[in-house]
Amino acid sequence: AAPAATVAVQADHPGPVIAKEIYGQFAEHLGRLIYEGIWVGPDSPIPNIHGYRKDVVEALKALHVPVVRWPGGCFADEYHWRDGIGPRDKRPVRVNSNWGGVEESNAFGTHEFMDFSELIGAEAYVNGNLGTGGPQEMADWISYMTADTRSTLVQERKANGRDKPWTLHWFAVGNESWGCGGNMRADYYADLLRQTRTYLKPAPGQPTKIIAVGPSDDDTAWTETIMARAGKDIDALSMHYYDVASLNSVPKGTWKAKGSATQFNETEWFASVFGAYQTDVLISHHSAVMDKYDPEKKVALVVDEWGTWHDPEPGSNPGFLYQQNSLRDAVVAAVSLNIFHAHADRVRMANIAQMVNVLQAMILTDGPRMLLTPTYHVFDMYQGFQGATSLPVVVTGPDYSVGGRTVPAVSASAGRGTDGVTRLALANVDPGKAATVQVRLAGLKAGKVGGRILTAPAMNSVNSFDHPQVVAPAPFKDAKLSGDTVSLTLPAKSVVVLDLQ
Ligand code: AHR
């Protein structure tokens, strides 16, 4: 018999709202993300809307992407926004020194990004350049985007085709300033942040929240310093965490050989799943430090880079970070989202890295062709959690063990959607065993249950351009409701989202 799990949902003890921005995405000038993935230009034979590829825009609209972060990443601290405004044929060509040393045409700049955000209905998150820019450049950029005055900057924006200001929801002061963003010490960054913050003045009425560079992985010392020195000056602190199978293996492997996105065994599957569960440990550590300085949780922790980082696809430019996306990535996404839900009080934005053709992408393109990855489908199935009220869940049940290490086989989260529907997300991370699940609902009388499942024949099943539907959601009809209990069998290596109404 399949091992049994119990999931207790406390619908009578609602928790904080799950910020819709947890379903955000990251779009950097990297590889084939911006150019080819989003922007093909108005003269391209690929169907496009004023230069944005139509298929990608439609797929993103269907997902209701709440927020997009741009232009980097490491790219952000070498990006000068003035390069990307004005007539496209007059913009300077630069070299993208972080990502493959390729030419950056600057065809996609501030207007193209802000209009793109509006086109897909997402909030704009612009990452400022602290490394090679500075306060003046950032202050001017914010004015250019948000002001409605008679200033010369605003006249310039109007002359470039945008009359009314855009709405700027988020602005970050640098990226990874402890690394590619300047190799700074935390104290030094905190001082620069305070100095810069003084001059960042979004126009009145703008909702712009200011984000500070936060820690990588488990670097709580960085969090401590920024919160102590500048916690009162910011709205949010970022955190970056990549799930790298080799680094979550025993013995620990290297960054150089992270492991293939598609050719992996169960030990590597486990390492990725283990890495996803680590997200909970890291957020808990940083939240505890933030609680010391900000017990009222005014400052959000925003996980603005997260996802799996595998070896690049053989034959692709290694600087482009192009990787396939399998059922393993989907399971990692589900576990990570369940963890973000559990930390909804502090984690109020997350941006998966990245949107198209880079790292744990939602969408892959090949010339005119496009496919939706297994990760896209998880985001789609979880849409009802955007803005939902979180409901506490307690999972008791089987473990999943490999090589002496253990994680819970079943990961779960629950929420009451803005449409009034209660949703339960479940992932069975064990690739070999189904789990029978008894869901006990406290404080909820449901009349019917339905849902969708994502699974596939193999751990490493992928969607390819020739077979784009191998990993795709299907209706899930096997959940039985009886009184306050829902019973179901969760197939091995699957993700299920149930609607209870
Ligand atoms: O997402 C790829 C890179 O990873 C980003 O540019 C950087 O911020 C991080 O190190």
C-alpha cells in the first residue's frame, strides 16, 4: 500500500495574505531572454506586437505575471539607462561583459521595458546601477520614469514618445553588491545605500518601494548589518538563492559541474528537492534576524532571484545560461512556492530566475517556436494563490530518503483565494512511491472538490519543441470528499492543486 500522509488545514485560523508578487519573474539582459525571448523588433517575421513577440506576451498574460524585475542581475550594475532611450538606430552598442561578451544593441531600454510591463499587466521592478552608476544616475532615472513636471528630463521622455509617467512599483539600489555588483563589504554598502536613498524621490503618488541588496544563501551577517545600519531607510531587502544540485549533494560538488538539467539520476533528483526544502531554512534564518530590527515586519524579504541552476545545454553558449526544464524543476517550484506561502508574513515578493530561455525558465523559444515549461505549468496551477489568504497546514506522513538524508515526501500549502475558493497545493517529491493523503479541513464545509495534476512518465521528462505537451496539467478527479475529510492518492513525482468549494 502507498504510504499515508495527513494534511491538517486550519481554515478557521487564517494567516497573512500571500502577496501576489510572490509569483513575480526576473528578466535580465542575458543570453536569449530579452532579445529573441521577448523582443524581436517590429520588423521581425516572428509575429509581434510593436516588437514584442506575440506568443510570449500571450503566454505571460495567461499567467497574470504580477511583477517583472529588470534589467539585471549582474547586468544592472553596468547598465546606464541613457543608453536605452531615444531613436533605436542612434543608441550606442555596448558589450555585455557579464554574459558571453556579446553585443548589447540597447534596442530594449526603459520605454520598451515599462511598456512591456504595461502590456502584460505586471508591476515594474527596475534595478538601479550602484556599481558603476550612482545616486545621480538612479535619481534621474526615477524622475524620467515617474515625474509629471515641466522639467527637461520629463520633456525628454515626452519627446521619446511617452507623455504620462509610468507607474514604478519597485526600485532596487544595486544588485549583489557583495559580488558582481561591486564586491563591497556590508558596512560600505549600507553607507552607500543610505546616501543613495536620500536622493531617490519618486514623484508624489507613486507607489515605489525601495529595495536594498540583501544576502546570498545563508549570509545572515550581511542581513544583520544592513538591517542594523539601514533597516529604517528601506521597504524591502532582497535575498538570492539558487538550487544547484551539485552543491546540495554529499559529498558536495562544485559550481563548475552543477549537473545536467535532463540527464540525472535519483541521487541528483534528491539533491535538487533537498535544495528546495533548504529555502525554508534560509528564509527562517534571515527572518529571525529581521525580526530583531523590525518586529512589525515593515521591511519585506523579497526573494528576487530563485530557482534551479543546472549546467547549460550542450552546444549552447555557456554565457547564456540556457537550460532545459524537467518535471524535477516543476517539483522544485511547487515546494519553493509552498515555502513562500508559509512565510507570507515576511516574504512579500519573489522573482523566479528567469522568464524566458535563461535558468529555470517559464518559456523556451527556438526561432519562431515557443514552448511552456513544466515550471510554467506549476505557476499556472498555483495562480489562485495570488493574493489569497494563507491557511496554516500541518503535514504528517512519510519521509523520502536517499543516501541517508531525508525530506518530507509531501509538501503542502493552502489558501483562500480572492474568489472565495479554498485551494490546497500538494507535491509528492518521491519519484518512486505514491502517497495516500487524508486532508482534514478544520473550519471549512466544502461541497465539492476538483483540481489539476502535473506529472509525467519520467523524473526527467521535458517538453521539447517537437513534443511540447509531454509535461502538461491534466484534470485531477481522484479526490473524494466525505464530511471534513478529502482523500486522495498523490502519484509519485506529482504536483496537485485542489479547489474546494
Ligand atoms: O540570474 C543570473 C545571475 O545570478 C544574476 O545576474 C546575478 O544577480 C546572480 O548571480
